[in-house]
Amino acid sequence: MAIQIMIPTPLRQFTENRESVSVEGSSVGEALESLCTKYSPLKKHLYSDDGKLRNFVNVYVNDEDIRYMQKESTPLSEKDVLSIIPSIAGGTA
């Protein structure tokens, strides 16, 4: 089934400047794997060397953080939208 993934601005350089990409997958993990297969340079920005999703990469199904669902095993339906949201750090002293 086709899933829409929203790509944040800093990562669009790895997806031919697309703000969204349609991929196949019935779970979050499958959809992200399809995304990384389609755009292989993106993988190192989403996953650590041990194959785990990086801590500073937040993934949402619709408006729900997958960390509070079933993580990468979270099932998807065709109407779901996956969003990749990089953490932003910083501020003033």
C-alpha cells in the first residue's frame, strides 16, 4: 500500500528536493525502509550504524509520535501520513 512521507527541508536534498514521497509499506519500519531504498543517501541521516533510528529523528503517524505507539512496528493504512521531524537544539545562554 502506498504511504505518503513528509520530508523536512534539511533532508530534501537527498530526495530530489521533494517535500513528500510516496512509498510502499504496511508499517512505519517498512515505509522508512522503502524510503531509504529509493533514496539511499538518506539512510545515514535517519539510522545509526547499528541500524536503529537516530535519537534526534522524530517520526509521526498523522500527529502521533511513534515512540508512544508501537515504534517502527506501528501499522499504517493508506490514509496515514508519515512525517519525519528532526529535533532542533539550541537557544540562548
